[in-house]
Amino acid sequence: MQESLTKFLKCLLPTAFLIFFLAGCAVYHPLLLEKNSPVPRISKLEIMAKKINHPILKPVRIDLRDGISPDEAALLAVAGNPELRAVRDQMGIVKAQLIQAGLIPNPSFSYGFEKPIGGRKEEAVKGFEFGINFGLSSLISRGAKIDEAKSRLKSVEISIAWKEWQVAEAAKLHALRLFWIGKMLPLVMEEGSLLRRNLKLIVKALKIGGKNCKDMEIARRECQRVKLALINLKNENERERLALNRTIGIPPGKMLSLQEEVNFSRWGSLPRSAQVLRGIENRRLDLLALRIGYKSQEARLRAAVLSQFPGLSIKFARAMDVENVLTSNFGVSIEMPFFNRKRGKIELEKATRKKLYDEYNFRVFEVRSKVVEIIKDMKFLRSRIHTKENYIKAQAHLVSVLKDASAKGESDIFSFYSARKELIEQKLSLLRLKENLSDLALALELVSGRYLPFRDSRASRRKTGG
């Protein structure tokens, strides 16, 4: 009975040993590529956008029933942009590297067996040797490697937040451009209608000698010019619509409903450069990521310096030879750094640290210069817009005067049409200036790392299809 139990235990122990080690092993699961990439519904993106936690983006009440505002488009893009989903997967890689940096190397077990097969083997016995070997070199730099992996994890996390911020601003930019195009389209259509009426009157006047062929050809050319401008504007509208869909991560055939009115009152006064620059190194997430990346590189350099320590391993062994002599062994092996002192790796890490140091200083200089440049451009544009608005007021008054004079027979209708055409063109020019100003305002948001939410009017909405 005891013999049977002993045999059972001998069979059970190797099995238990194998199960113990296999229990901690990962299991492979295939992840098959799909023919069509999954696209989330807009309602799902709305739910995801409400849960966004971002260091710059502020929560905005999302209600898509009355159209998408620029701020809502920004949050929807952060939730649904396919590129961001791929960027966020980098976090999983860096977390795995952090786990790898903290792992202690496995000890190695060795076993040898000796059996006499010749000579004087009457008094010989079966010999064996088993031992455990454990390398200590990796433990010396383990702390530095963990610090480096932690810093890299934080740097990647902030870099992802910076990428999200850029995507959000891109979505807002496309939404605002669609807003301005929506304001321009009715004016271009109105100008086209005005020029067609003008052409008809010139054709009639030509028959009675009031106009000549040159006047008619000029009028026809103007009609063609406006027709081409309308085609170009509709094409621009379609490009921005597709760009917005792509940024949010929805199919190109999906027609988003955008709000028609946006309140820009918060841009009434421009901030001073010094006000924007104050604390910008802590607001700009890319600069913060560079600083943390620099800290990570310091840890890498420290780990490289520590790796100069000669490789060290210890060994414990127990053996019995064929003459039935039992021995216990302890051994230490040390790498002799005569030829390879890891100088190449150390110099590489030093050069990388210097590169990061200079890159950070350059980026800070570039950001500060860009802020001053954008604010100056915005001031210049605001001055042009103010002048243009005053000119439009004067032109509108002239149109009103000529309309009354035409009705009384004191002026010809062509003067009224010409003045009306000039008024429409100046209004279109004003809208382009305001579009440029909003582009600069978003550029200032992006470069300063300061989020300025729009207070939107939700009175009406429009389709982005033009």
C-alpha cells in the first residue's frame, strides 16, 4: 500500500509542478481583421462624449436634436476619431513595458545525472548534480528602469491628451468654416440673381440704344463669374463637410445637422500677449509631455550608467559523484569589463538627452513667438473688419438712396444694381475676414492650450450639404 502511495506521489508531483507554472501563462486569442471597420452611431458618440475627462476640454451639454455646435463637434471627434483609437492603444504598449521593467529575472535550475558504464563499477553508485543559478546584474538597474517606464507612461498619456486636443480643434475648425460658408452661400445666390436681372435690363436697353454690346458682354461675364464662384463655394462646403465627418469618425455619406448661429461675443476683447504666455509651459500638453519625456530619458541614462557594473551571478549546487561522495557548492561569476564598458550605450543616451533638452527649449521659444504673432494678426484683422463694417454701412446707405432715386426717376436702375452688387461683394469680403479671424482664434486656442467654449444660439440649424 505504501509503495503504491509512493508511486502515486511521484507521478503527481511532476504534474502539480507543471500545472503550477502553466497557471500563470497567457493564452493566445486571435483577433481577426474585419472587412469593414466598425463605425459607431452618432447617438453612441454622444454618450461617449459626455464621459470625456480631459485636462483642457471642458464638459459641454450635448444636445444633437437642434444641430451640432462647434464645441459639440470637438467632443464628438475626441470620442469617435479612428486615429485617436489607434493612438490610445499606445497606452497598452507602455503599460506592458512598465510591467516588463519591474519583473525580476527568473532563476535557472540545472540537473545532471551520472551512471557508471565501464571500468570498476562494482563499488560505483549513480551520481547526480543539481543547482540553482540567479543573475543579479539586472537588479542593479531595476529601479532606474522602473522610473524610466513610469515617466514614459505619463509622457505618453499626456501626448495622447495633446493629440485629442488637436483633433478637437480640427473638428471645431471645420464646423466653423461650414458656418461661414453657410452665411456666404445666400449672398452669392443673391448676387447671381441681381446680375441676371441686370443682364436682362441691359438686353432690353440695347434694343432701344440705351446700352451697347460692350455693356452686355461685361454683364454676361459677371454672371458667369458669380456662377463659378457659387460652384467653388459649394465645392468648398462639401470638402469641409467631408473633413468634419472624417474627423468625427462617421461615414462620408452621413449628413450632419449643424447649428446656423454662433455667438462670438466672448471674443470681444483680445487678451494681452503677456496674459496668454503666463504659465503656458504648464498648459501646453506637448511641452509637459516633453518635460516628462526628458525625465524619462534621465532615468534611461542613469540605467545605462548603472549597467556598467560587471555582470554578477551566484550559483548554489549539490552533487554526488559515482564514488558516493556528496558535495555542496557555492559559486560566483563576475563579468570582466575589459573590452565592453557600455560606453556606446551611455554616449547614445547622453546624446538623446541633449537632443530632448534643445528640442524643449526650441519648442518653448516657438510657442511664445507664435502667440505674439497670432495676437498681432488678430488685432490687424479686427481693425480691417471694423473698417469694412463702416464701409458697408455707408454703401448700404448709398444703395437705399439710389433705390429711392430710381423709384422717383431721378436715377437709372443700373446705378442701383451696381451699388447693390458692390454691397453684396463687400459683405462677402467681410465674411471671409471674419472666417480668417475665427481661424486665428482657434489657432490661438491651440497654441496657448486654453479652451474657449462657444455660447451657441440654438434657434435654428442647417444641413451641411450646402
